Amino acid sequence: MPTESLLDPAGAIYRHTIRAGDPWSRVLRAGQILRITDLEGNQAADTLFYDAHDPENRYSASDTIRHQAALYLTTGSVLRSTRGDALLTIIADTCGRHDTLGGACSRESNTMRYAHDTLHMHACRDSFLRGAQECGCALGKRDITCNINFFMNVPVTPEGKLTFADGISAPGRYVELRAERDVLCLISNCPQLNNPCNAYNPTPVEVRIFEG
Ligand SMILES: [Zn+2]
């Protein structure tokens, strides 16, 4: 359900624009609040979270879905780790729905879904690995697991199939998450050009961090 934030955007202690196709990473301390804003609309922000002190305890799509008994994320969703711990809670959301199932694009999946000549296009899996290297946080290929796609619309059909549909986000829509422990956040601002997750035109997203 769409819910507005109570925070003054000008009160952020950190602000950064993630360019289209770029990665970003940062540790959030317990209690801090992360706002991700879809600046131009219809952009997918592929995101992973890890316990900052124990990265093997990481965001788990299946545990999150099971705990909340719902497929999509929105205000009130608690993001659970592989050990069932609460990593973050969504406290505001003006988009209304975020995907847990679609996963991240990779060069390999692009060649399967689209055509072999997409092999050399930028993809989230590579961006995640680049972001992990840039943050010096000792994450490798095995740590890039099932991610959240903020702002991405992946409806499940009555037959149980996944579809990558046109987005429901719009310019300026945001999601806000409160860290329930110290968490490492890794974002790939999706560079995908072959399906409508970015409206075939990847655009920047903004991150702001607030003290709780
Ligand atoms: Zn992607």
C-alpha cells in the first residue's frame, strides 16, 4: 500500500545519484534509514542486503516471502535473512509494490532470453560484482544471490507464470527502509535494454541516508 515518508528529504546525512547502469554500496548502521528514489520513473534497482558483520547472513527472498505470506514488498514488509533475522523494514513506499522473484539480469540469462548478440551488454550480475569489489567487502560470485528488484513490476499470472511488465513506478517515487541491524547494501541500477523493466531506457536513481 502506498505510504508517504515522515522525513524531510533535506535532513539526509548522505545523498548520492547512482547513474544508469552503475553499482553502489554502503553500510547502514542499525536505525539508519535508506531512501531509494526512482528519479525518472520505470527504473529497476536490483538490490542485495547482508549482515554487515556476517555477510553469509544475507537477504533471503524465500524466507521473506514465507514470513510475510506475500510475494511483493511494500510498507510493513520485513526483509529477512537466510537465518530468519530481520535485516530491514520498509517504512514508506510511494510505488506500492516491489519484486522479489525476477532476479538479476546476467549476460548468460540475456543470451537465453533474447539473443546471443546480447552477450556483451551490461548486466546486473557484473554490476553487483563490480560494486562488491569497489566496497572492498570480500563478496564474490557465490554471494550474489536472489535479489530484490525495487520499482520493478513482475506480475504472477493466474497460471503461475512470471511476466516482466511495464512499470508501475513513476518519476519521484521512493521506498524507505529502516536498518534493523548493521547491514551492507549493494545496488545494481539495472542497465537492461531488452525488456520493459527500465522502459528500454535505463535512468538514474537516488539514494539518501537519514539518522533514525
Ligand atoms: Zn538488471
